[in-house]
Amino acid sequence: MGSGPVAGRRAVVLAAIADAALILTFAAIGRDAHQRGEIIAGVLTSAWPFLTGAAVSWLALRVWRAPLAPWPAGVGVWLGTVTIGMLLRAATGQTVVLPFVIVALLAVGLFLVGYRLLAAGFRRFRARQPKG
């Protein structure tokens, strides 16, 4: 699941949901760290540029073909999410400073590539188990 030329529908849906949930988590953690009000609206305001970046990356890279692959799906979605997200933040007057870019690269990379690495390890582990 997730490693062939076209992944199963379940893997695609789960990966898309995981990406969106982790991007929302990143935005929520950032909002909480800076103690800003408007919890739901604030998280969505912070997250939309990154969610857009992820969606564009999914389309440009055709991630649905192997959505759980750390490479190229995970790395491509990670870098596209942060790059497009920062460009959209800058275009809409939101904060884009080097420390934030670094934190976003690290956190979003850990989230979006990290769960894919765990899934790949789990798939390898399952493949090595005796059938029976």
C-alpha cells in the first residue's frame, strides 16, 4: 500500500488527511506558543498558506501515485508546503522571518516526512513477518 505506481484509495485519503492534520497541528502549536487569541479562526489563518502549498504540491507531484513514500512524496510535499506557504504568507502581509522559516522547515519536515518514514518502516516490518 502506497509504494506502487498508483496507491490504493485508502492510502491516498489517509495520507491527505494526515498531511492536513499535521499542518493544522503545526499552526496550532505556533499559535499556542505565541499566545494569540481566536483559536480556530487563528489556526486556520496561520495554516491556509501551508495547506495551499501542500495541495499544490500534491497536484504538481501527483502524490496520489505513492502518497506514503518518504521520497519523493514526503520530501516534495514538505518542501512545497513550506516554500509556497512562505510565499503566500509574504504576499498577504503575514510574518516571514528567517527564524520562522527555519522552524517551519524543521517542524513540517519532521511531521510530513516523519510519518511516511514510520509507515515505510512498518510496511518493511510487516513484509518480513512469516505468512501464516
